[in-house]
Amino acid sequence: MLSREFPDGELYVRVPTNVSGKTVVLVECAGRRPNIALVEALLAVKTLQRLGAREIILAMPYFPYARQDSEFSAGEAVSVREVAELLELIGVSSVITVDMHLHRYSSVGELFRRIKAVNVSAMRELALFVHQNYGGGFTVVAPDEEARQWASIFAEEVGVPYIVLEKERRGDEDVTVKGTLSVIGKAVIVDDIISTGSTVVSVIEKLRAAGAKDIVVACTHGLFVAGADAKILLSGARDIVTSDTVPNPFARVSAARPLADGVKMILDGELYGFS
Ligand code: R5P
């Protein structure tokens, strides 16, 4: 698919191949361009349909708008629900994503009622990479209860323990992490998303105060807004490792395998074991 932005910000999309009668996997990278990605998906899906595609599997490695999953203050959009409904309405046959921020929804199936949806994880790949490159003997640290799901997969893959802290967020960059820590020499902080880096920096400060000497940070989706990566490294992390769902300088782990497995499950009609 060809896509470019016109000088006024509108998008141009073209499907230059014959898709008639075919099953198409449309890969849409939302990353730090969530609004563009949604319009791009709309234009691409409608074009693929007009050109006769038989089935359109939308692979969105990073699913945007997932964190606004409730009406926290009166009148707010419940963005994740609306985005899911939009994708259903434009007519994609199924959606696949990686480590979606599922907090108030227990599975993607709860969000997508009319089409198949699959959420795969890159946590096993991240864990193996960290273990191979930085050695074992670490404790996995989840910043909050939501991150337990990712920390537990990560820890299980390489046979290490994990702990879960408590996070209090007062604003976009105003975060405090609480919880009791016994002395941890070596730690790997695991989360789904790093955006401003405030969560991770707060965990690093807590770990350092508890005596941690060696801290690596791992996440699936590295958005790194407003110099978040520099902030994390300056606060004392040895390194950052992310998957490649969002292009960034720390994306050293490929999410292609879990994505391909998920697409295969959709094509084979075997969704058992996926959320
Ligand atoms: C939200 O709860 C997510 O799991 C991440 O912890 C969050 O998005 C990180 O954001 P930031 O890097 O801005 O603290």
C-alpha cells in the first residue's frame, strides 16, 4: 500500500496490487501517529473492499487509544470502545494486535463483538532477549496491577520471580509508584507501553532507593514521547529494550513471530488460547 500526506495534512492512499478474491493482511502501524493510522486504515480498507479483497485482516501491532477505557470524568469518550467499533463498522474481517493495553476489558473478545480479534504477546521474545543479553538472576518488576499480566509471562519464560508495585497517576507526567521492596540486586522493569517514561522513572527511583544496582527496562510498545528514553537512562537504567511494534532506537526484538502465529490462528479458525 502507498500512503503519503498532502501538504494540508490530508492523506493519499493507493493499493497498487491486484487483491481481487484474495485474503489481505493490512499492517497498520499506529505508534506515535494514532490519528493518521485510523484514517489510513479507513481509506485502505474501503479501497481493498472496492478492489474485491475477499477478507481483510487488520494487523495493528500497537493498538492506539486503549488506555482511555472508561468514562473517568462525566462526558469523556470511552476511546477504546469507539475505535474498536469504528474498525468493525468500516468492515475489517478480523483484527490482530500485540500486548494490547487491556485493563478494564478482560479480553479483546469483550471489545470486538462482531468480528474476530486476537491479542498476542511479545513478552516471551522480550524475556529471552533480555536473558541472553544481560544474563539471568534478576527479579521482574511490574509497575502496577495492570502490568502483572505482562510481568508474569516474562518471568515465567526465563524462570525468575516477579513482583507487582502500586502506581498512582495524578497527571500525564505525575506518577508515583509505591510498594514494599526487599533488596533486589538486579531488576528488569516490564510494562506494555512507555510513553512519557514517568512510570518507569518512578520505579527506577524506588528500586535504586532499595539498593538495586543493575536495572534493565523492557516494554512492548516504546512510544518515548518528550525525551522519555533519555530520562529513563539518566535516572539509572542500564538499558532499554522494546519490541518493534513502534519504531524506536531500542526496538531490538521482533514481534513478527507472535503476529504471524496469530494470523495463522485466524486463518485456521483456531482461536483457542488467545485472548
Ligand atoms: C498504563 O497504565 C500503561 O501500562 C503504562 O504504564 C503507561 O502508559 C506508561 O506511561 P508513561 O510512560 O507516560 O508513564
